[in-house]
Amino acid sequence: MTSSYSVVIPAFNAERTLAAAIDSVLAQTLAPSAVIVVDDGSTDRTAEIAQVFGTRVTLIQQDHFGPGAATTLGFDAVTTPVLAGLDADDIWLPDKAARQLDRLERCRDLDAVFGQVRLFRHNEPPRSDAAIQDNWGRSTIMIHHSAARLIGPILDPPKGGCGEMIDWLGRARELDMKLEMMPEVLALRRIIPGSMSFDRNTRGEGYLHVAKLALARKRMKPS
């Protein structure tokens, strides 16, 4: 089994949660070859917190272009054959990487694997009976680097809307890539009131933009 993978963490004003996210990656039973934090133009202590980890974490900084642009910049800096992502307010469980790498090794036709998340509220301990969701998103993805390059950049919807990963994975499916949801809880997803992930207003606008992009690609595809 290959043990060479990198983790990309896009972060915007994430001083409250970034350290816990990084700690969960560094505590993996199968350690990453690289941890890349992309500071998306934060105005708080996000960059300073990433630098506290020294050489264990590579910090890249950009102006505030959005999580898709930040993730793409991080993916472009990866040199390992496998890469993974993590939102700065979420947490990996200790054997997340080992389980997913094993799955990719045993099923060679898979391009990427995902996992389930258990929800927990910020400033509250995770509960074993909390809601569980399938996560087709950044916090549980593990993908072959070659597949990520083939899909191309992650495009942020206008005006800060959500949906950039939905669009990116939609393009992956249009390329007939094989994506699998592992039926295991591999990460904890933090609920922070007012955060972009749980803002219904920006979420709706972003998803509408994603739908329009998919329809445009379908119209351009040769019949």
C-alpha cells in the first residue's frame, strides 16, 4: 500500500478551528508526506496559527479568491501520487487516511473515495449519537493526483456561494471517473452558526450557479 499522500487545507479566517484540523491530520495512524494550508486572504491569525506547526506544515497565502481557488492552489503544490482535503473547521478521525489508502490500493479502478461525517457543534464535545451524513466534499476526499489534474481547477460560484465541490465532482462524473462513498464515519463536521457551509442564502445561489454550469456543458457536448 502506498503511504505517500498530501493534505490540502484551505482556510479563511479560521483561527478558531485551524489548529484542531491540523492536529487531526498530524495524528493520523498513517502520517501524511505533506500538509499544505492555503490562507485565502484571512484577516485574523490563520497564517500565524499555521506557522506555529513549523516545518510540519507548508503555508501558502493568496488574496481572498474563495475556497475553490485556495484548494486548487494547494492541489497544484502537491507532489505525491495521492492527495486529500480537509475544511479548516472539520476534524479527521485517526485512521481516516489509512482506511482510504487501503481501499484505493485494493480497488485499483477507483479514482477517489469519500466517507461519512458525524456532526458536532462548535464548543461542544462530539456526541456518539449525533447525526451522520455522507460527505461528497473536501473533508473526506482522497483522490489520485492524476485524476484531480484531469478534472481541472475548482471553480468558485460568484458572490461567495457554496457548491464549488459539487461542480468539480460533477465534472469528474462527466469524465466517467469512479467515485466511491465508504460506509464509514471518517471525519467530524463542525457546525458553526453563520458559517458559509450553513448559510442558506449563499448556499442556494451557489447551487443554482452549479446547475447552470452543468447544463451549459451538456449543451456543448457532441450528440
